[in-house]
Amino acid sequence: MNRSLYELILNNFRTFFREPAILFWAVFFPIIMAWVLGIAFSSKGESVRTVYVTGGGEVPEMVSGEKVFGEETGNTSRIKFRNTTEEEAVKAVKQGVIAIYLKVDGDSLIYHFDPVNSDAQLTHLLLESGLHGKGNGEIKTSIKPLQTKGTRYIDFLIPGLIAFGVMNSCIWGIGWSLIETRMKKLLRRMVATPMKKSVFLSSHVATRVVLGGFETLLLFVFARLYFETEITGSVAAFLVVFLAGIFAFSGIAILIASRTSKTEVANGLVNAVTLPMMILSGIFFNYHNFPDWVIPVIQALPLTLLADSIRAVFIEAAGFADILKPVVILCLTGLVTFVVGLKVFRWY
């Protein structure tokens, strides 16, 4: 091997292992993420699904209590049936708590779900195979697709994408910008001016309000024209939630960018914050599919608070009173992280 090539390769290895932070994000963080996702998505036992049952007639025994389906395939799923009103069932679909509900109509069962929702499709197949595979072949079943606005999967998805866009806009737009400015030695020059440090960081937050608002408006206009998505609640409440989300994630971004000046570490920090919330916070699918013990933790995440609040305004006609608690928590999150980030911020 060429001697100079050998020395350069050896030097690259020394540089890599000299930085413990880079070593952690490059080697150990993917292992940790694989462990977390493995726990979340691999099932060592039965998967558990909830199905609401509505209708004024007598509920058949086969769709009451808890039943186990899929024993013949070895991939069992436990279905928890809950007798409730249709109004409550529709509300649960809108909130993402359930993907499908049954209506008892005489001697037949009617499935209500969005056909494009893969989770609902799977639950429907499990119910069909279970009901007709246990000597219940005489039961009549039919499907009534949910087409009402607010019960479609796209109505669940769009508010989540808006929240996800707010997080990415702030974390990458502010966090990465500050780290890049530090790397170029520009922060050293700025801190030497009469400018207040808090004003400098606040300017980034204000910029994100404008740019994030423009990005959100484009997404909403597209969804409104193509999917007929609409805001059923208070528009003013939505704007308050949006601003609270911008403030919360701007503070988090400033805290993330407060110390490092290396791109490898910066990438790791940003992904460590965004990836878990993107997976856990119910942006693309219902987080109630996770084990019960982890749901309270998920609901406390900033992205979950923001996504759930936006969904409440979009599809549940929520007003100020309904989103007050998450807005306060998001504002406190932004305030604490902004103050701490400003306190420990490294300007050179």
C-alpha cells in the first residue's frame, strides 16, 4: 500500500476516535434507536387492538369483552370490544384512539373505517377471519367506509404533518444555522458588537414564525384544495397553538446549538431530538398502538402536544379552553430551553 495513503487513513481513524461525541452518535446512537424501535414494534406476545361496538340492538357475545384471534396462524391478536355510542366511536376515530368500529344492525354487523387506513384494514381482516372462523359463518357483515371529514386518515395526517413541519423548521432552521455560524467564526464577530445576545437569538425565532407560517399555509392550502381538509374549530386557537409550537421548538433548537461547533455532533444532536418524536408522537400513525405504560411519556413530548392540539382544532372543533393546557406547557418548554440555551451559549 502507498505509504502516504496508509498514513492518511490512519490519521482519519485517529481523528474519528479522538472525539467521544462523534463516536457516540456514529456508533452507539443507532444501536440505541434499534433497541427502542425493536421494543416498540416487535411483539413477543399478543398484539392488542381496541374496537368500539355501537347500535341499539343486543350486542352479540362474539363482539363483546375480549377475544383472541389468529390462533390458527400462530400470530395472535387480542381484540378488546367496548360497547359505546356511535358519537363516542366517531370521536375516538377522529382522535386516533381506534381505527375501526362496529355497528350492530339487527342480526348483522357493519364495519365503519377508512379504507385507505392500513391499520383499519388489518383490524378488519382479523375480525373477519376470527368471526367467520369460529363457527360464526352465519353472521352477516358489511362495510360502510368512513367518508365524513375528520374521520378520514388524511384528516388525521395533515395536522400531524403541520406539527412535524414546525419542529423541522425550527430545529434545522435555527439549530443548524447557529452551529454553522459558529463554525464560520461569525458569532465571535457578532458578540463583539453592542448587540444584545438575547436580541440575536430572538431574531431567529421571529424569522421562524414568518417562514414556518408560510410553509404551513402552503401545506394547508394544498390539503384544502386537493383533500378538502378544513379547520372545524377556532382559527384563532390554531394560530395560538402554532405560535406556541414555534416558540417551544425554537427554544429547543437554541439549546441544541448552544455548545457544539462540529457537524457530526450537530447531526447527532438534531436527529436524537427529531427522530424519536417523529416515530413516537403519532404523526403518521396512532401512538395508542404502543404499550400502555409508555403512552403517558409519549403524550408529554412537545411534538405530541403540538400535533394533538392541532388535530383537536382541525377535526374536533376545539376552542381556546380545549388547547389551553398544551399551549401553556409548550410556552413553558420554549421559555426554559431559551433561557438555559442563552445562559450556556458558546459564542466562540
